[in-house]
Amino acid sequence: MRAFGDIKKGYYKAINDQSNFHDVWYALYTLAMAETGEGWNMLMYDTIQAKGAFACVYWIIFVIIKMYVILNVLTAIIFHKLEVNTR
């Protein structure tokens, strides 16, 4: 929130009235939207225009950790539970 909270509206319109970093709930909503892969690149472009290279590094790390690691672990847990239940 501190890093991107002062961005009012983005050039690519990914940061707007509904998805922004102005308070905790909007920030969580925006990050949950980005976690699913929906428009995260436009969020990245909007924050890069406002904050520079720091934003690029932040979003790359966020995507690697959230999308690829956590979602894959959750998928593996679901498949494991399904496999155990079918035995």
C-alpha cells in the first residue's frame, strides 16, 4: 500500500476506482485479481509509469511467487485429496 497507494489512476486504466492500492481492502482485491492472472500486466505497466523500475521488480517477484508457486501447490493438494478419496 505504501509503495503504490499514491497512484490515482493509471495510464492503462488498470488502476482505477475499483482496483487500486489506496486502502487495505482495495489493495487485497487488486492483488487477488492479479493473482488469478487477470490484467496483472496492465497493473504492472500502470505502476511502472508511476514508480519506475521498482514496480517492475515487484510485479515479477509477485507473479513468480503467487501464480506459479502457490497456485501450483494448491492444485497439487487438491489432486492429492482426490487421489486419496478414490482409493
